[in-house]
Amino acid sequence: MISRSLTLKQLEALIWVADLGSFRKAAAHLNTTQPNISTRIAGLEATLGAPLMRRDAGSVQMTPKGVEILAQARATLRAAEALVEIAARPDLIEDRLRLGVTELIACTWLRAYLRRLKQVYPRISVELNVDLSRNLDAELVGNALDLALQNAPFAAAVSGEINLGSYDYTWVASPEIAKEINVGASVAAISVPILTHARHTQAYQELASHFDRRAGAAAQFVPSSSLTSSIHMAVDGMGLAVVPRAMVAAQLADGALVALPMDWHPQPLQFAARFHADRAAGFVHQAAELAVEVARTEDQQNLSFR
């Protein structure tokens, strides 16, 4: 038998100190104190009889033995989760999911997803971050997120990526503005302001490139990091918006906005659930699969996921 002085909490502390690079950050993530984390690591090192990490000027570096132990610690915690799964007791998993989503997800099926997640993992707490996809990329790479539900293009590769489908764009305007636009009109002939994504996004760059390729075409772009704000501006008659159709379903249904069949659209947004499969806890993998399940359910309910 293994000594009782070796515990799962010690292994958990080791993993989070290594992943976050800080005893303080590991303590915050595990809802405990920095001295408690230090005690767990010291106890683990004493039990195993080997130093596992070096502390230097606030940074943490794993020793060669620590790297080996870290890999086995991850496997051990995954095995413990597997026991819970075999027993069909996901309610025994108590942890935090640091979840990042884009605005589109937040405005469409996030609530349904969080409800489903709570059903499956009632003791998992969600720390939610709604942000631009490129910012979520940086946080995922920096181990500040466990799971990101985001759209391509992705700045960095991760070991876990599950396709969530695509969302088409549509051109919309208030009924008053729509009367000024000819049905099937050329985008290049638009004379009202165009409300769209922030400048660094793929959709904005495609839009700008479309106009650049057409001699004599001119447009007033009104980029925004908040598509919700762009939609509100469109409802108030401040311009023509090009946005994912899923985000304006309610406004189209109640007549606040009208869809316009223009001759060009940006490429559909491609979405994925992304995480570090090589080191993520088992419930993070399952949370990614649940995102696929919820997205497909929403599709069956005639939303714009496909």
C-alpha cells in the first residue's frame, strides 16, 4: 500500500503550480492559501525524497525528476476521475472550469450550455470570460483558461480541438434604412455606414479587401469590438450591419431588423472547443463534448448553428 502521506491534493497542487508557474496563482485557483500550497508541495517532496521544483525570484522551474513526477501526477488524477466516471458519480467531481467564450456564444447558446454543464457536473463552478477570440487564444496558451469556445483563425495550436460548426453572416438594417437599399444590391454601392467587427478581425479584413478590389467603391466602416452594440446601432437606424445571423434572430423575428440579400458576405465563422488535451482534467474534455451536444441541440431548434 502507498503511504497515507501521499495524497491527491498534493498531486493537484503540483500540477497547478507547474501549469500556472506560481504558488500564489495555484492557491487562488484551488481556493486555498499560498502557505497551504507550499505545505502540500513540501510534503510531497519529503515523501518522495526528491526536490520537484526550484523557486527562483518568483518563478518556478521543474527539476528533471519533477517533470517525470508531474506527468505521472496528471495520469493519477485522470485515473481517479475515471473511477468516478465508472461509478457514474460526476457529482463527486469538485473543481473550477475557467471558461472563455466569444460574444456570439454568449448571445446564443451559452445559457443552455451552462445549464447542461450544471446538470452533469453539479459541483463544478464556472469562471466565465467573454472576450474577443484572439484574446481567448492568448489566455488559453498562457494557462489562464481551461476551455475556450471560440472562432477561427487561431493564433496558436492546442492539443485538443473539437469542431463546433459554422455561423453564416447576413446583412441587416432597420426597416427605414432597408427601404433605401435595392434588393440584391451590390455591396460596393452601399452609401450608408457599415457596422461590423473590430479592425483586426478576419471579417473586417475581408470586407475592407472586398472594397479595395473594386475601383471607385467607397464605404464608411464603423468597426466595433462589440457586435451587440453594432446590432443596437443598426436597430436605431445608424447604418447597415453585417453580422452573424444567429445574433440577430430575435430582431429579425420581431421586425426590428430586416435581412438584405446582398451580393457578397464574409466567410462563415468557424467555431471550435479548444483545450490542452495533454494536461486537462477529464471533466474539461467532457465539457468540450457537452458544448458540441448543446450546439447541435440548438441547431435542431432552428437556430443558425450548422
